[in-house]
Amino acid sequence: LGMTSLSAWWTSGTGLTGIPFDPRIIYDTLSSRWIAVVTVNPRNLTASRTWLAISDSSDPTGSWKYYSFNMETAGNNNYWQEFPDIGTNKNWIAISSNMYDSVDRFSGTAMWVVDKTTIGGALTSYRFPEGFDVVTVSTIPTYGFTLRPTVTFDAAEPVLYIVDGNAWSSEIPTRTGIIRLSRITGTPPAAPVWSTVPDAGGILPGSGWYFSPQAYDPWYQINASQLGTTTRVNTNDPRILNTVFRDGRLWFTHSGGRPYSNSTVKDRTVVSWYEVDPALLNTTGLPTVQSGTLDPGVDGHYFFPSIAVNSSNDTALGFSHSNPSIYVQAAATGRKSTDAAGTMDAITVLKTGEDSYVKDFSSGRVRWGDYSATIVAPADDSTFWSIQEYAAMDIGPGASDDRWGTWWAHHYTAPPCALLPGSKDEMLRDTMSEWIGKCVHGTEFTPPAYNVYTDVAITDYNADWITQLNIDGITRGCNVADSLYCPKNPVTKTQAPKLILRAEHGSSYTPPGVSVAPYADVPLSHPDVDWIAQAKAEGVTTGCSSANNYCPDEVLTEQGFLKMLDGAF
């Protein structure tokens, strides 16, 4: 693909000039376009802007159109804007920003809403200037901070929901986490309308508020400890960091301080996550369907989380992680839709930290990522991409020589058998032996160190796991007569069901016979039709991209094989 600087991408040949910062990008499945936003010219009251870019197709390397917005009231030069976000539904694109005055005091939120039917030409857009979301309820002024418009996946959903987790007013009980739900309604060409979500059952009807069911301090967080230094990394605050709407539910996440008490002294940073049905706020006042908190223990820190949900309602959650014994590392967890409510799987380290990080740019604050990104892969709507920050190796002895890194991980919600996420490389038989062996025996098992095949030396990669596969009776190799295993041969879709089903059910397992061909390209005369049919029945495979075909001769990638293991284990 290629690499370019943030400034060059936004300004080279686009007609835009300025200093961009705080970038965000999403893929909008409803329009099959990429949408990016960035704020420009920090602390400049006259030139501060928010830029928007929309791809002309689903190809991010193709052409884009660029736009510039002033978020504050027309004609004013009182504020500068930062920390933007993007949300979409079938009708609208919403762009939000926080607004600050000349001495960096928070001065409200602002928003532009774009009519999606005008994408590709001159945009029709609507300004919601600073302070638009102030709602007075029973003499109590309520307003939000860091509004998070949702990325909506439901094609028929007419409402674009907005979540913020620092709802403010003088009436908020001390240290009580309050979440506010609001929305954009309307159908183009009519103008969009912002309002709080109907909340007759809520704690202050008309405000869109409800109490978070998770215990965290919504005002104070401790900064994160790290190996090699007493200097701590900023974890910022418990603002909502991203929001997704799918199958009628809102999913979002934030960090927070613990212990939960009225004291300003905190000893850890936790990550809370939520699944919410906004309609319940109007009836029961308790919209949370499920939620949970990842708590690392005293002086442990999970921070800057992001969340995503796939077509099966499986969930992935990525974040940074540190404590006094480790450098800041990239981490993730997730859950299946069938898992017990409120639970997540064990945390997976995506990239270990390499050094301490104390670079403060002479500000006295060791800033970290401010946010991260976790998204469902547009190509399959099943696996996830998580982009997380970690502390990279220093390039010299001074604080200014410290470096952070960004790690990209393509993973399943929870890889089966505690395996690492696979790649797009071909699944070879030597790698396959280890993966199946760990599914059968567990990751702590040590296979015997001897060989049984003439083409596998004892020092060869995974020779021990290849032997174990033979002991387990899962395979006798590729050529029994000559005692060959063919370790560097790829695994095909015909071979995989027999291997995986024997691993799942035992070496003596034989699938039931079938009288109806499971796929158009797997007739009853196919030598492995029973195995392929049983794999289909168990959800080990769903075929290939062609209608009702299996593609039996297709070579599996590591990711494809991992997906089949996931269906069995």
C-alpha cells in the first residue's frame, strides 16, 4: 500500500491548509465508503476547523472528497475545536467536537450533521453550534462532554444515537457515573433534529441520563505505572471512547478510576464496557442489557479502550495495558454472543512493550494515545482488526528519544484453544499439527521428542507435534507406505474436516452417511462427502464465497483453518 504523513494526506492536492491533529477514520458499511475526520490548528481561535474526508468507493486507496467545517456559531472566533468523532446511519453523518476558549476551558460541544444523500457532490450539512446540547430540566441545566455519535450497522435504523459518559450539572451526585443517551432524527431532505432519548423511566426525565451499573470514579483517574521508571503515562479520563449500534443495541466503552469512593486517591485504571437497549430508558429506566469491567488489580492499568461487534454479536475490546512489572503493551479481549452475560475472555497480549516511555514534549504530561481503534473486518464482518499503542524501543538515552509504536492485529473474538491469531499465509501441515495438538491436549502439554516419519527430522519445525498427531491417530501422514508426512504441503478444504472432526470426537470417529449432497460441488460420489457434510452440520464450515459451493480443492489460509477450529472447539 504505502505510507504518508497526516499533514500530506489531508493537504496535498486537496485545497486544505492547516495543521491537522486528532484523526479518526471509520468504514461505513451502509454506504460502502471510508469516512475520516480531523481537527485543525490547535488553540487558534480564528483558524480552528474540523475537516471531513469521504472516499468515493470502498477502496481507501482510491479518490476522496474533502470538506472543511467551522464548528462554532457563524461569525464567532471565540473557541477552538478538538477531539472529533464520526457517527453514521442510513440518513446522516454526524461530526462532533469539543470546544475550548482562549485559556483552554471546556466551552461545550458542537456538531455538524451531513445529509448522506448528497455524498459525492456539494454536501448539504447542518450546524449544531457550541452549547446546542444544553437541556434544562426542572431548573437543572444538563449538558455533555465528548459526544460519541454511533457507527450504525442496521440498514433500516432511522435514529442516529449519541452517547456521552461525562454528563455534567451541579446536581450530579459526587463520584456517580452518569451516562447520557441522545439522538439525531429526521429524514432527508428535512433537516435533522437533535434531542435526548425518551427517558420517562430515567433518573431525571428529559435529560437522557441513567446511572452506570459499573463502579468507577467518573472524575478521577490515576496515571499508569510502567517498568523501568517512576514516571507515569497519562490515562486521561472516563469519557466514552467509541460507540457502535448493531441489532438494536448500543455498545460502548470507557476507562475509569478505582477504588470507587469519594476519595480522589485511586490505585488502578479499569475499563468498563456496555451493551444497551436505548428503548428501555423510556420504560424501565434501566437500559443496560449487560456490562462488565476489566480490573487489573492494584497499580495495574487498562486504558484507552475501543470496542467492536460483528454479525454474530461477538465482541472485541482492545486497549493499552501496563503495571510496574511491564512496559506499556497492546492488549485485547473479547466475548462470544453465547458467553455468560457480563463476561470477557482472558486478555491476550497483542504486542509486548519494549521500553519505558517518558517523553512529555516539555509539557510535564506523558501523553498516550487518547484513543485506540477496534473494528470488525469489512471483508468478512466476522473477524476483527485492533490497532493499539505500545511503548517501542528508545532510539537514544534521552527522554526525547523515547518512542511509541502502533500495533495492528487481525484476530478472532477468542481464538480457539488459546492459539494466536492466524495470518493469510497458507496453512501448512507442520503448523497444523501444533494447532490441532493444542486443541486436543491444551497449550501446556509437551509432546514427545521423537519422529515417526522419514521426511521429518527430530530438529524440524513442530516435529514433536507431528509425532503427537500420529500417536493420537488423527493422521498417519500423506503417504503411509513410505512413512511420509509432507510437512510443507498446504492443507486443503477437503482434508481439513477429517482432521478437525477426528481431533474433536476421537480417532475412531466416523461421520454418519448422507443421502443429500451438502454442496453443489461436493456430490455424493466425493470420497469425503460424509466428512464435509458433518463439518457443515456442526458449523465447522459454511462453504466458500460461491453460492452453495464448498470449493473442496481450495488451499486454506491460517485464518481459514483457525475459523474451522473455532467452529469445532
